[in-house]
Amino acid sequence: MLSPRVAGQAAQQRPGEFYTIATLGSHSALQILKGARDEGFRTLAIANDDTANLYRSFAFVDEVIQIPKYEDFPQIMRDLEQRKLIIVPHGSFVAYLSLDEHKKMRTPYFGNKAVLDWEASRELQRQWLQRAGLKLPRQFKTGAEIDRPVIVKFYGAQGGKGYLFLKDAHDFEEKAALLARRNYILQEYIIGVPLYIHYFYSPLTGKLEIMSMDRRYETNVDSIGRIPAVAQSVMDVSPSYVVVGNSPVSLRESMLAEAYRMGEEVVRVSREICPPKGLFGAFCLETIITPEAEFYLMEISARIVAGTNLFIDGSPYSYLNYDEPMSTGRRIAREIKNALLSNSLELVLDDSGLN
Ligand code: AMP
Ligand code: AMP
């Protein structure tokens, strides 16, 4: 395989002529590939039978490889390894590939795969965020311990699908049959405003940026408030948390410093748990903010999240750092380009791709 250092030297002037940026056609692929094209790279979408025509319809997509379904992606890995390309992962890589398949990819990969283990395990993720000094919702080991409303999160659930709201221990008993023989965690239900903060950490400059923020629109939890409480009580309606879209948010400026600090702490601890590189590139802290203006951490996503799709043309925050539209997808391509130009591509790629 190509040595990124050698390729970096060759590509010093016009990196895009030498490298293709590739990703799975889903989630935030349009943003990633548009950003790659804006930074001068060639672009490749790996699409399935349903999505190939869509990706072909965009002028900034140079090439589409069509596979029957995304789960077939490992079968084309060998071919991709022969090419000068860099994979930029997003949520669909996590959704459609196993952890093992993900790690076995030998193609140059933007990001640090060592972080995947810490992200995939709810226990390790909790340790990581706790070590960073962030506030986490309480967790209960058994139903009998529940002393406040909880959310039941099943393992492997995607995008909040199947989560349950339980108001107390009695509610838990009633749902026992539903919960039997399944793996889940019982987490304190935090009432507040959900805020997803999108960050970018540059291993080249050592600087953290807040790129943008969103809140999700989830069905039906975000529409229950439209039904009068009296009617709800006779309807026996329970909340569900299936994400259907995202809306932009700008944070009260006095809370911005805390949002930035949380990002810094998460990056700092990531270097201790996944040395030496830790977490770099795009990531997202999924928070709920209480009336006391405290951020509770629900989760961390260690890569670009789909909420950044709101900001393909840049966000109010990215505008403060750049005088041009800077999406998270474009910021990733810019980092790869800067790495090529400074002959330090290895700093932005997973180490397992570097041989
Ligand atoms: P997809 O390829 O759209 O099925 O999405 C892959 C993963 O990303 C799933 O876990 C989705 O729940 C998540 N996802 C997709 N779109 C969004 C979105 N707009 N906001 C938050 N999560 C999303
Ligand atoms: P997650 O899978 O952690 O991204 O959660 C999906 C959705 O479930 C979030 O967007 C929230 O609406 C909701 N949620 C998750 N954890 C909590 C919590 N501890 N308290 C209240 N709502 C939560």
C-alpha cells in the first residue's frame, strides 16, 4: 500500500489530484464530499442500489461505486486498498459495519479507530466522560433501585429507537416482560433542553473549534406537548425517541465557555485512554441542559454527526473562525489537505492504515 508520507511529498502542491476522499453514500456523505471537492480532492461515494442515482446526480461526486447494500462494503475493501484514497467515516459506518469490520479496514482512514472501543461500550464511554469531569445522568443497576423517572436504553439501539420512558419502580415491574432477556441500561431521565454540540479538534494545530450545534427532532417525544395533558392521561401515550431531523440552535453566549471546556476535557482524557493520538477530527457531545444551566452528558459520538448537515454552508460559529462557508465535512477535507501540504498525513490518519 501507498506510504502516506511519500504520497504526501508527491502531492504537496495539488493534493486533490493525487487523493480521492471516499465515504458511504448516506448520513452526511453529501456534506463530506462537497467539502472534499471544495478543498480540491477527487470524490467517491460508495452507494447502494437505492441511493446510487441520487449520488450520481450531484456534480461534486466524481465517482459512484454501487454495491447492493451497505453491509457488503467489506467485499470491496481490497479494491479500495489499491487506490490513493482516504475514507472519511460517519454514522453509517457504525450502523452498518461491525466493530471488527470497521477495525479491519486497511484503507487510510481519517480518525483514530482505537477510540471506537471506548465509544461502543457504554461502560467505557461512561468512564471516559467521568474522567473528563463531566456530569452524567445517574445509572441504576436494578429496577428496585429506581427512585425517579428513567430512560431505558437498549444495547445496539440506533438513533434512540426502542428507548422506553419509565416513571418509577412500579412502572419497571409492569414492563418486566418487555425487558426480559435484553441488555439495557437504566438511566436517570434528565428534563431539560437537548443540545448536540459539534466540535473539531485539529491534531495539526492542537486547536479545538466549536463548529455548530443542533437539537434533534424526535418522534413522538417532541410532539407529545401538542396534546393537552388531560387527553394524554386517557390516551396512554408513551414517548419514543426516533430521530427524524435536526434544527439549528445557537447557545446562550455565557454558556459557550462551558461547552468549549467540556470539549477540551474530552480530548485531553482521550489521549490518556487511547495514546498517543486520542480523539481528533470531528466529534459531538450530546447533552441535556437543565434549568440550573448544567450540562448533562448523554453520549459522545467520535466522528461527524448528521446534525452538521444543517450547516453545509457554514454555521454562525464556523463563520467566526472562517471567512468562507466551512461545514464540518469541509473542515475535515481542509485538515487532510493541510496535513498533505505539511507532509504530516500520518497525524490525521488511523495508525493501522499506515503500513
Ligand atoms: P442512516 O444511514 O441514515 O440510516 O443513519 C446511520 C445512523 O446515523 C443511524 O444510527 C441514525 O440513527 C443516525 N442518524 C441518521 N441521520 C440522523 C440525523 N439527522 N440526526 C441524528 N442521527 C442521525
Ligand atoms: P442517545 O441514544 O443517547 O443519543 O439518545 C437518544 C435520545 O433519547 C436523545 O436525543 C434524548 O431525547 C433521549 N435521551 C437520552 N438519554 C436521556 C436522558 N438521560 N434523559 C432524557 N432524555 C434522554
